[in-house]
Amino acid sequence: MNPRLVAVGDNVVDCYPDLGVMYPGGNAVNVAVHARRLGAASGYLGAVGTDAAGRVVRAALAGEGVDLSLLRVVEGPNASATVRLVAGERKFTGGQEGVSRFRLTAADLDRLAEADVVHTGECSLLEDQLPELATAARLLSFDFSERPWEYVEAHARHAGIAILSAPSGARDEAHALARRVRDLGPSTVAVTLGSQGAVLISGDETAWAPAEPVTVVDTLGAGDAFIARLLVGAVRGEDLPDLAAAATAYASAACASYGAFGHEAPLDATLATPRDAPAAVLPNSKESA
């Protein structure tokens, strides 16, 4: 079975000033690309700018075979984020929102209703539109990343699949967190633990898988790779232990190269030093597992 997935929301160019390059990214874009690589019929709904950064994102999505029929091209700068690497661990140090905010239309929601799974997340700035998304989608996936409990509690009821990140957490704490989130409504909950692997809960079934050993180059986008593999496997009906192992292994492999999924481009001069912004408002401030 080839699942039909549409990722809705954020996109950025991740700027690496120390390397002089930039890469397309953003949680929704990364999930769409990895889902396509995994065999899904994948689409992306979001807004890109008309600058060099926007062209990089569009070209990468088109090159990966992602359906762009729902894409908006908006006059103005694309969203961007500045990334520094410390021993392979990505650190966001600044960024700009650009033209990334948009409103869903009735036509968008009709198209989303045709997908097997719709994915969005906390970086997509769509919280006020989650009720409409949840009503339209057959299955809505939401990435909560490392947001505080108050945020999770406010929005988890809209998601069928919820993904959270606790990179410094213990396994038993992750199981407890997953059960707590499941009780809010999602049928499936994943908690990624960075180098410690991931915990999955679906109904009353639980699974854990350790991270695969890999030489870490860049952790950017590893969590999004995990999400894509999770969603594709969930729609295909894979057994939970096998799915946990496969998604964790896929995320580990994503750490072995720069950027979220490649497509390196020279760093545009206008993006070499994006204005500083608090991490909480950066468009993809928490992309890793």
C-alpha cells in the first residue's frame, strides 16, 4: 500500500554560516520529503517566498517528487533559520518568519480530506486552525516537539497521532508521558529520546527501540525523518515493535549527513546573518529527534 500523505505548514532554509551553505527544511517539508522517499504519495501545503531561499525550497520539493499543487508562492522573503553545529548537534541561533503564515481555505480542506494522513506541528503556526484540520483529515498527526505540558494539553485532542520529543528523558518517564498524552485523545503517541531511541504507544500496546549506532554529522531533521517513517508504517498497518525499530533506524541514518534531507545550496548573502529571534518563534526551532 502506498499511503497518501499531505504535510501542512512550515518550511525554511536552514542557513549554516560556518559552512557557507543553506539547506531546505522545516518540519512539514521534511516529513513530506521523507514520506515520498519511503514510497508515499506525498504533498506539501504551505507558503514559500519569492527570494532565493524560496526558490531553493521549491526546487528541492519538486526534485523529490512532492506534489506542490497546494503550494502558495507569496511575494516576500522565505522563512529562514541560522544553524550552528556543536559536535554534530544542531543549535538554532536566529531566524525570520518570512511569509510562512497562511490561512487554510475550504478547497484546501477538501483536498486534505482525500489523504490517508495529514501532518502538521508546533512550528507551523496553525494552532487556531487545528479544529478545521482535525475535522477534515481522516487521520491528523501533530508534532509537539518539546512544547510544555500546557500546550500539549490544549491541542492533543485534535490529533490521532501525537509525537513528542524528550531527548534528555529516561525511558520510564517517556512511557509515562506517552500514556498521559494518549489519555487526552490521540490513539498513537510517540516520544523520541534522541540517542536513547523512541517509545511508542498505540492503544494498550507499547514498544521501545534503541537508536541505531551512527557517526553523527548533523542531527537536524532526524525527528522529522522519524515522523515520516512512523506515519508511513502506521498507515500500512505495521506491527508496533517493528515500526518503532524501523522509525528509529531511519531517524538515526538521517544524522549521517548535513541538512534535513540534502539539496545543499550556496548561502545567499541576504541570509548570511538572519536577524536574531527567540527560539520559540523560529519557524523550525526544534527539528531534531
